[in-house]
Amino acid sequence: MTITTAQPRPVTHDVIDPAILYFGTPVVLLATVGSDGAPNLAPMSSVFWLGSTAVIGMGGRSLTARNLLATGECVLNLPSADQVDAVDRLALTTGRADVPEGKHAAGYRHVPDKLAHADLTGVSAETVGAPRVAECPVNLEGRVVAHRPLAGTEHDEDPTWIFDVAISRVHVHPEIRAQGHANRIDPDRWRPLLMSFQQFYGLGARVSPSRLATIDEEWYR
Ligand SMILES: Cc1cc2nc3c(=O)[nH]c(=O)nc-3n(C[C@H](O)[C@H](O)[C@H](O)COP(=O)(O)O)c2cc1C
């Protein structure tokens, strides 16, 4: 009788040094307001959520970071995949009239009214001064409760900032709500726009039943 021992499956990896590690996150149109009351809107995707707090990362040269440091008021507007054209129109723009030299060299230009530029509609938020974007299926109003420079950038002239944003109100289009539940999103109906390595993607269909989903969502409240 021949005994065979199971061999480890051959797996090889290459060691590489990517300039960015953007493996895929949702796109947010982040609306902010300056201390003069002027609104601004910027695409960003360094974001995740823990409970009802959003953690976002913004480069210190952006008007968005400056507005968040000044007033702390914002709306995280989540576009769906079919709003990609509006999002892409906002790429390579800044609300800063004094476009930083490095960004100018990379192709950025000043756009004073980003909402109009992207043909989007601003509507008043209920708990903050920054605008909601009517076309985005999700508007998360919030306020900065903590901020700090990203480790390694604290001595830079313009650090990258990490902001903890406490969400104060959630507005959603009725089409993405889970039927029969007062406070739930149906993930089969919500089609977020994702960014992976500077390219836009949508989600495919659900791939498998989920054991975690046997926990009622209210358990997390
Ligand atoms: C899809 C997308 C995602 C982006 N993600 C981020 C991000 O997470 N953080 C960031 O600082 N900039 C990000 N940017 C670049 C900002 O939009 C850019 O710095 C812009 O000039 C900010 O606008 P503002 O100066 O008016 O605030 C992203 C741009 C695009 C198009």
C-alpha cells in the first residue's frame, strides 16, 4: 500500500512596492463648509465606518481638510455606481483658488462651485451647515469629534488628516430601504460606486449566504 502525504498547495507571491494601497473602498462626495459659510464638495474614498462613526482621511492641501479643521461640519454623500459621470467631473478639481503647485502640475484646477460643475443639486442638511446632494442615495450628516495627523505625516507642512466624524442624521432614497424594516438598507438594492487603484467599479451580485447575517442588525445598536 502506498501512503501519500498531502502536499501544501503551491502558492507563490511576488514582493512588490506599490506607490498606493487603494485596494477598493466606496466613493464619497464629501460636502463641507468653511468658516465663511461657503460650501465645498470633493470626491474621496479613504473612509470606513465603526458603529455610527465615520473615519475619513484627507490630504491637508485640500480645501475639504481645511474646512473640516475650521468648522467640523460635513455631509458624506454616497453616490451609486450610476453617478460615476458626476463624480468623475469632480476629479482633478479643488475649491482652493490658490491651487497648490504640486497639484497644479498634476493637472488640478480651481472650480469654485463644484455642485454646479457636476450638475448636482445641493439641499439643506438638518443638523449641519454643509449641503446634502439630492442625487446621492445616501446622505450622512456629521460632525468632526476628533482629528489627528496620520502617523508619519505629523511634521509635514500639510499633514494628511484623520477625522472621526459622528454621524448625526441619515437620509436615504426609499429605493434602497429593506422592505418591512424601519431602519435598514437592503444591500441587494444599494449599488455603491467603488474606487480601486484610481479606477471606478461597481459591486457584482451577492456571492454567498452569510453566517454573520444571522445576527439581527439591531444587536449592533
Ligand atoms: C474617486 C476619488 C477619490 C479620492 N479620494 C481621496 C481621499 O480619500 N483623500 C484625499 O485627500 N483625496 C482624495 N481624492 C482627491 C481629492 O478629491 C482632491 O484632493 C481634491 O482636490 C479635494 O478637493 P478640495 O481641495 O476642493 O477639497 C480623491 C479623488 C477622487 C476622484
